[in-house]
Amino acid sequence: MKTKSVVVFISALAFFLALHTLARSRVDAHRSDYKFQLHAAALPLPNEILRILSVEFKGMVANYLLLESASFIGSSQSKDATAKEWESVARLLDQSSLLDPYFKNTYRLAQSILPWEAKLYDETLKILERSKRHITWDWEPGFFIGFDYYFFLGDSLTASKELMEASEIKHAPALLATLAARLAVRVGQTKTAIAFLSALYEKTDDEPRKEAIKERILALRGVELLQSAITNFERSYGRLPDSLEELVDKSILSEIPPNPYGRPYTLKDGAIEF
């Protein structure tokens, strides 16, 4: 009796394993032939019409548009997506953000894919700016805007301003203020960087952070002094100095200011590095 039960069990197990293998192979075959379609993008609706049709279900529609975009991005088809398909994804994310501008996943998904894979910088910034206006307590949209201006658009001045704004939001990482100041110095806005950090110093209660800000201010004051000396040198001699030591040799400065970071200031292509 026991032998018969074992045979039945083994037979049933073999049958279900075979069934599973067959089902899995059929699913894989269908999956390889499947081409994801951006259904919501097939019949694009103007934003105002979409708002009206969504009535009180704006959040639900926004989630659907986000899911539609994420499904396409996660499909194998996205690897060879056309410019038109990426534009459709950008439109869906923009409309999702429009219907629910407080949903963080929308701007995060847009930032993670649109500027990198689709090179759609303006479309990304539009979504981030909307999130920044509505989620005023969230530092991430401003940080991403600053990053995009610096990394993709090569605009260090705008990047610095955006990072300065983002760094003033509660719970923003202290690193943002440092990055903002460094970019400001890079585009010749040292006074702006010092003023920004000085204001931040006065508003900060955290002692270790205050000490780090104070150190950065001292370093930038040294940069400001050296930049002014270089300008005076160029006026007098019609060229840039070959080294910072030449500022002392020509009596433009009495000495090179100390760098609070413990390493000397250096001159490279007319700019001060520290």
C-alpha cells in the first residue's frame, strides 16, 4: 500500500514538474515576442482636458501615468527606444507631475532616466521645477536642478544658486552648502559665496557644522584676497603672475594667506585652487 502511495506521489510530482516546465517555456516565448506599448501616449490629451477628465481622481490617474512610464522604462524595449518614444515618456511623467505635483516618485523617476537616457534636459527641469514649487520642504528637487545645470548644461552659476537655495531647506545635507560655494567661486562669485556661507553660519545651531562653515569662509576670504592681488598684478604688468609667490616678489602682497585646510593655495590658469 505504501509502495503504491509513493509511486502515485512520484508520478504526480513528475507530472506537475513537466507542466511547470511547459508553462514556463510558453511564457518565455510569449515574453520574447511581447512589445510594450505606451497606451496612455497613443492618444495624447492636452493638459487641461486631462485635468477635467480626471475630476476627483487626479491622484489615481497620476499614478497610472507614472506606472505606464515605469513599465516602459523597465522593459527591454527601452534599450532601443526612439526619440519619439522617449518624448512620450517625458509627456506622461510631466502630466503625472501636473496632476499630482506632491508625488516624489514622479520627479525621481524623471531625473533618473530623462536626462541620462533621453537627453531631455528641459523636460526634466520642468518637472523638477514644478515639484520644487509645491514640495517646499523637500531639498531634492533643487539639488537635482542644480546638478543638471552643472553636469548636463555646463551652467555653474545657475547650479550654484539652485544648490544654495536647496541647502537652506531643513534637513538638507551640509555638503550642499559647500558645493554651492565652490561652484560660485568657480564662476568668480567669491563674494556671493562668502555672503551665503556667512548667513548660513548665523542660522546654524549645530556646532560641528558651524565650525566647518567658518573654516570654508576663512578659506574663501584667502581666495578673495589672492584674486584681488592677481587683478592688481595684471593691471600693473599686463599679464598673469607665473605663481602666487610672484605676488609677494612684486610687493603686491606682503605674504600668501594661510589656507585653513592645511595645504597651500595654488594658481592654475589664473584661478585659485584650495
